[in-house]
Amino acid sequence: MSRRPRVAPAPSGVNRRIILSFLVSAAGAIGFAVTYGLGGHTQWEGACLAVAFVGLATGLAIWGRRLVPVGGYVEEHEGFVPPPDEQALTAAALSAPDSPIRRRGLLAALGLALTALGVAALFPLRSLLPWDRARPLRARRDTPWGPGVRLLTAGGQPLRPGDVPAGALVGVFPEGGTDAGDAPAFAVRLQPERFTRPPSAGHLDGLVVYSLLCTHAGCPVRLYLKGTGRVLCPCHQSSFNLFADAAPVAGPAARRLPGLPVAVDADGYLRATGDFTAPPGAGFWSRP
Amino acid sequence: MIMDRLARAFDDRLRLSPLTRRALAKVFPDHWSFMLGEIALYSFVALVLTGVYLTLFFDPSSADRVYQGSYAPLDGTATSAAYASTVRLSWDVRAGLLIRQTHHWAALIFVAAILVHLVRIFFTGAFRKPRETNWLVGVTMLMLALANGFTGYSLPDDLLSGLGLRIIVSVVESIPLVGSWLVFLGLGGEFPSDEMIPRMFVSHVLLVPAVLVALVSVHLAMIVRQKHAQFPGPGRTEHNVVGSRLYPSYSLRSLALFAWVLAVLFALGGLVQINPVWLYGPSAPGQATSPAQPDWYVAWGDGALRLFPPWEIHIAGHLVPAPFFPGVVLGGVTFLALYAWPFLERWCTGDRRAHQLLDRPRDHPVRMGVGVMALTFFGVLVVAAGDDIIARLLRVPVYDVLYVLRVLVLVLPVLAGALAFLLARALCRSDAARLGELTRADLRAAGQGADRRAGGRRVRAGEARAVDEPELPTPDRPGQRIELWPDGGVWRWRYRDEPAGVTLLNNRAMLTEREAVDSARLAYPGVDHVAVPGPPPPAPPGRVRIALRRWGNAALGVSLLVAALRQRRQRHPDGDGPRPE
Amino acid sequence: MPTRGDRWSHVTRAVTVGMVVALAAGPAALAAPAPNAPPGSNAPSGPAAPPETAAPSAGPSALAGATQGRELYRQNCASCHGDQGRGSQRGPSLVGVGAASVDFQVGTGRMPIPDEMQQPRRGRPVFSADEIAALVEHVTSFGGGGPGIPRVTEGSLGTGRELFAANCAPCHGGTGAGAALTNGWNAPPLYEATPVQVAEAIRVGPGLMPVFPSQVLTDQQVSDLATYVQRLRSERLDRGGNPLGRLGPLAEGVAAWVVALGLLVAAARWLGRRAGE
């Protein structure tokens, strides 16, 4: 483009530094390949690649800053307000007598057709929730718990009242629905005389079962603070007082944990006598 | 030679050379803050490259899979295929962990760079006409980046991300009327569903990246079409761009930045562990880990969830749960405000002109105040997301931290915003160049309202005159002129401002004198034109030349000094007074 | 000001190099073990060799041990827990706490504490192994039963990991780094605990920690857990480099902002600044 002489011949130091940088880069790349070939090691691989790219960056940077002129150029700016006659010409081209946009009636009909197509295209989205599955309201209200469902431990063993000693928190799951997201519950044994408010789902000699899901955002309230009778949510630090029917005492949760009514069956195992006292987990619009 | 012929072949068929010539000569302003967006761009490139590699090993499925590999605690454990393949990728695929970690770091840097870029655009007013559209595109990309970051964080199906997903599901579910339906349609059923991971995967690797690539292209195309805005300075007007040409200077430096971004990402990816999913274990209902935090870019939402008081309302017997306000409303308001800001500001200031010259942040104290207020607010929210970590590190009760933060989140932004507003106004009214040069009197003057122009803008007379420059051609300014000259078969021009010592060369050669004159008129309306025949003038003094001259002068001075000293020493070898000759 | 610019870029470069070196320092320590340990060798041998407190030696003579225990108790414990371990205003009763509890509290240096505090912290044990054994013997002589010092055998890593995720991760974190509870209580990090101490804590439930008696976790399961916790502290699990305290995404975010974005913006400043500006 230009036959003008550019910058003065580079000082040899600059050339040397650039070449050195690229050599370092090549060394890094080779180092990476060798590390990989020798069995791989995350730290060495990362360090080698970093060295390779640092070398590349340094070389290019010195080149761009020292061997070519930086700055000193100006480019004109046409502005973005087109001349009025240019605008008028474009507008005229668009609204010529035979232009489609002048046939209002046809356009309205076309608009109707396109709208109908657009709305119709939304219908298949409903398939995202397969038709044979429960609707949200129903699915959110119902859990696998129900009358007669046995309580299992995380290991899949049925639970007896004696398996829940004082001071322990035992995670329990419904038989036949251990993977359900809304089912996890926990059992603890408290001293009944310390109840300030009786558990809404009742208790078996101090043994109470509550939903494990925080009523704020649904995280498992697995942090049990023995002695204080409180459980804590790891996500947003809501805590619930089990002595007061799992009422929220601090943090952003506003509702109590739903309780699970339980009884002991003839074989001595714990069984639910119904579903949770309220839909478990976070709140939603149609929650009763 | 082959390249030469190939280029010629393409040019003969597509006539690319005029376009290429313009493109190579495009002028980029030489200010570091214009490279922040490039950091984001290059992190995105790194994300795509590493991400493609990861898809070759990741199995996006919730189906049961027994992990068998070198991570002993999980060896033989049945987990979801997604989790098993992630652990496999981390422990049994050579270089897999490096790429996985680099990908995750690149995601953190990507969003951080977008944010920093957005802050620069905001405080310098680069979103004003004609660039509002590009602001909208940028904000959309930020939103998509957040969404894609979150799905990427959730894909490994580990315990920590499982909690995060559960929280997001709860937030969406809190939307009145449609919340549950949105969740059930999105997940194909109740959380946790089997469709969850495949659907997030499609969105993470296909849908959102495709939209992002399209938007990045639009973003860049619009920059090329509209050209860069620039800071005011000598020779810079509303009608030109001053800086370096794309080729060779800027492309070299930009490539250097690309390499540097990759260097930092790979250094982190290899040396600093991120998201060790093998330690967290697979996601399972009823299991939890603590402390539980999301990645930093969604932490503001998590912090808001923590700080918002336990308020739930009922509308006609229907529940509006607590997460609705900090989750949905805050997020919605945040992005609405971002989208609306250019139009809001135009409405408030009544400034409908196009701007190619940027504000300095101080030039607009109201914008400064609002921006600092918003940043402080979100900063406190991010800190709040770590309230349990703070409580543990400081050994104070977590609820004390919570109450302090609940107050701070309301008080601190107002204080910071007011302070920023006052400082900006003081800077703008006084002659101080930097914050440290402000005097007490300046501050006092800033505190007393009064001389505010419409929209809170006050431009100092001397420096930023160009901002308020009328669109009409300015009368001839002394000392400024345009010089045109023939250079072989083409024409060039340059702008000279003798008093300011500025010489700016036109970025490309013109075919005719007419063309050169037109181009110069556009760039400097009203400046006198002089045709200079004869030898081409010297190239604009570059950095090298100045450095050489200074070093040369310094070296000369030093050598003279050394010579003089040596002479003195030779004259007085033992230094005990002048010796008679 | 090219000279100033040059100096500045030297400073930038020096800072950069310093940061990279600092970054490298953490993992460099990790780089020492074999890159890919064969899967078979990963089973730790830690719990197989129980530490000194596991098997309280009988000492020179039982009588001497008893005297030593009584004397140590009188000097260090009685002022708060009472002469007969009945407790006082300043400390809880020790009747029925069991040998495991005493061994845990004293063996982890949590007891004796000079002042009342809500949650004693782990520290260097004040007493030797023999002294601790004597003290344990003396306190158990107050009666009341309570869990004895568990015997820890080699356990299964896989089962241990599952049990850990189900029972321990909620409070101590999946990484074992610990977490904050309410009212200033903390679940401490597990990295310094010996297998026996882990087992004792499981059985005893010190402080706010729930207890896991044999109805909840069998002896074998406790051994599995202790095995996994031993493994958890191993640096080999930080395969990805410096673990940043295993504090999770926010610590990673801080690193991304401070280190990475700092380096990148510094580079942009170096590359983008106009000569003479």
C-alpha cells in the first residue's frame, strides 16, 4: 500500500526479545506435548500451556508496540443521519404503487394467518411435559407418602422407633419412592416435655418426622443442631425450631416444615399414616 | 507466492480488495479500556474451543452408570451418567481435567469481563445515540452468559450444583400463575427429572451458544459500521476516530491479548482447582453440602434470597412465596433497568444528538451516582451470598452477619452513590485532574447544588469543548490545518495542530484528490486545506521514535557527564587540590 | 513519558511473574506425588495403624495410672466439672459421658480450656498419650456408662463416601472443610482428625453434633467413614491444583476477579495505552 519508509530499523534488542519470546512459547508447547506423552499431569500441562501462551503474548505485544507505529492515524466518520433525499428515495422505493405494503386488506389477512400459525406452533411445546404425567398442581401436592407407606433409611432398611435414638437425625424415605424429589424426610427423637407447641402431625413418644425440604427454596435442612432442637438449611441459613412444630425462627423461610404422621405397625416398623401435613418444599402459587 | 496467487484468485472473483483495504485500515482508539470487551470475546472463544472438547467425553444423561476408574472413593458406585462421565473426564481422561477446569475458569472470566466492559460503556456514556442498539445486544448477551453459565454449572449433576438447581427451580416456581407450569414444562415433570440434564445440555451447547455467536457477530458488525467512539482529545472530533490502524498495529496487540487471555486461563485451569465434583459427590435428593454457593455471577441472586426477610403474601387465597421478590422481581428489574437505561437517560436529559465523543465518568455526576449505587448494591448482595463463610472466617454468629448485611444493602449503596455523585461533581466543577487534587473548597462547592445544567451535565470550558460542539462547521481555528499531497499514484492527507503538537495521518490512501478532500472535510469540518507538493512529510512520530530520541538524549547527557567527570579525575588524580601545571 | 511507561511495564511484568509464581507455588507442592497413582495403591493405609490413643496402654501399674489420673483431673478439670464430675455452673457433668468423649475432648486439645467458651477449638493436646489414658480411666470411674473408645479397622472407601455424603457433608461440607452453623457455632474442618477421633466424634456427638449410636451406624460403617475422612484430607484429592481452601465457588470467584481479571486488565493497560499518553 505504502511505499513510504516505515519506522526506523528496529533496534536489534527488540528483535532479539521477540524471537526469545517465541522460542519460550515453542518450548512451552513442546513441554505440554511431552508432559502429555509421559502420562499427563494437570499442573504441568497447565503451566506449560500457560508458558506457551505467555511467550506468544509477549512476542506479539513487543512486536505490536515497538516495531509498528502505535496511534497517529485518523479516520473520518460519515455520521449516521442519511441525507433527506436519500431517505426519501428509499421510502419511495418501498411504497411504490404496486408495493405489497400498500395493500392493507391483504396485509391484515396475512397477519391473521401468521398469527394463527405462530399460536399453533406453541401447542407442541406442551409436549415438553409428557401428557401421561401428572399436572403440576397435582404432582406438587402429592408425594409418595401415604397411609401405610413404610419409612426406609438411606440404606433402604425399614425403620423401627428404636432406630431413632435421642440426639440423632435419621433421614427417611418412602418405600417405593426413594428417588422422588419431594419425598425426603427426617426423624428425630425429642423430649416431649420440651415441646412448646405440639407437632401438627403428632409424635410417637417424642419421635417426630418432618419433611427435609426447606420451605424457602427446597434445600434439604440436614444440619441438625442437637440439643437446641433446631435444623438449619445450608443454602440460605433458614432455621426451624422442632420444639415449636418446626416453625421458622430465623432466615428467609416463612412457613413451618410439613410434618409426617407416623405409627408403628404390627411388625414394629414405622409406617406413615398419611401424606405430609402440607405440600413439602418451596412455595408455589396454587399451594393450598 | 501461493498465498499471493490465492488472494488474487479470490479477489478476481469476489472483488474483495476494496473491502479488505478499508477493513485493514480501520482505526481503533488507543485506550486500554477499549480492550475489555475483547477479553470477553477471547474468553468466549476459549469457552467454545474447550467446550467442544468436553462434549466429546461428557454423557448428558440421567441414566444409571457405574463409575469405574482411578478415583477410588467412587470406583464401582452407581451414579448418573452425567456425573460418572464428569468424574471420568477429571480423573481418567488425560488432559481432561485441565480442559474442564479451563472451561470453568473461562466462564467466570467471560462474565466478569462482560461486566467490566459494561461498566466502562456505562460510565463513559458509550451507549448513547447511535449505539443504543448495541447496548441492547450487549445486555442480552450478558443475560445469556448468565443463563449458560448456570446450566453449565448444573450439568455435572453433582451435589453442590444439585442444590443450586433446586433453588432456581424454587425461584421459577414462585412466579404467580405460571410458575409451576414453567418448571414442569422445562423439566418434563417434577424436580429432579430424567429429562433435566439432556435438556440443559442442548440449551448449554447448542441453543444459547448459537444465539451468542449470532449476537457477537451483530455486536461486532455494528461496531464496524458505527465505528468506535473515542475520548475527547486534540484532533478528535465528533466526526472522526483517532488511533491505530487494525493492520498491523492493532491486530498484533489484539492477538497478543488473545494469547494472554489463553495463558491466564490455562494457568488457572492447570494450577488452581475449580469445582472438584468428585469431592462433592453425586446429586441426591435428601443430601446436602455446606457451605453452598453458586458461581459468583449468580451469587447476587443467592445473596438477595438470603437477605430478603421471610415475607410471603397471599393474593385471593393464592400464595406468593418469598423467593419471588428477591429472585424474580429483582432479576427482572435489574435487566429491565439495564435495557431501559439509554432511553431513560435520553428522556431525562433531553439529549437526542448522536455522540462519537465519550464522557469522562465525572462529566455526568448523576449517571456516576446511579452507577456506583447499583454496583455497590450488587456488590453487597454478592458478599451476602457468602454470609456463612464470612461468619466462619470471622467467628461471629451467622445471623449477626445477616442482620448487618440487611442494613448495609440498603444504606451502603445510597451512601456510596451520594459520595460518587458529590466527588464527580466536585471534579467536574473544579480544575482538579485527579481525585487526589481536590481541595476542600471544591468539595464544599459540590455540596451546594446550584449550578447544574439540564441533566446534571457540566462540561468544563477548556478541555471537553468538543462534546458540546455544534454540528455546524467550526470557523477556522488558528494553528490547525489539513495538508494534502500526491504520493505516487494516490493521495494522502494529514491533520496538523501546531500548538497542540499533534499530527494525524489519514488511515488510508485515496485514489483521487477529490476523494481525499472529501474525507478530510468529513473528519475536520471547517479546517483549512493546504496542498503541499513535493516530498512526503515524515511519518507520525511513533512511540519508538520518541523513546529513541529520549534515550538518545539521555545517553548523550550521561556520556557527556561521564566524560566531564573522567576529565576532572584525570586532572586531579589524588584529589588533593589543584596541581600547578 | 516512555521512560515512565517502561518502568511501569517492568512493574507490571514483575507483578505478573510474581502472581504466576505464587499460583504455581501451591500446586508445585502437589506436583511431587506420582502423577497418576495406579488405582490399586489409592487405598490409604492410615487407619490400619491406629494412633497412640487407640489402645490405652496399661501403664507401669494400674494403681500408678489411677493416681496420675486423679491428680491430673484435680488440677485441670475439677474446677469446672466438680470433684466427682457432677458438673458446676461453669462446666457440664461428666457422669456417663463415656471414655470416647473424654478421649476426644482431651485428645484433640479442646479440653482443658482456660476460660468458658461456647465452642472449644481444636488445638495441641496438653497431655501425653499416657496421661490422657489415665484421665479417661479416672473419668469413666465416675460411672454412668457412655460410649467407649471405638476400635477403628480398615474400611471401604466407597461405602465411607456414601455414608459421609448422607450424614456428615451437610455440616462439615462435602469437601470436609467445615461450615458455619447458627449462633456462632461451627462445624470444624476434618483434616486434622485421626481415624479414632472421627469415630469418637460420630459416637459421642460433641457440642451440637448429632450422635450416631450403633442403631444408626454400625462399627463397620464408622470404620468406613473414618477411612474416607482420612482419604479426604489427602492432597491427592486436589487433583486440579491449589484448592483455595476448598471453600467453593465464591473463593473461585474471588480468584477469578482478583488474580485473573487483574492480570487481564493489566495486560490490556499495557497493550492499549497510547505512546506518550
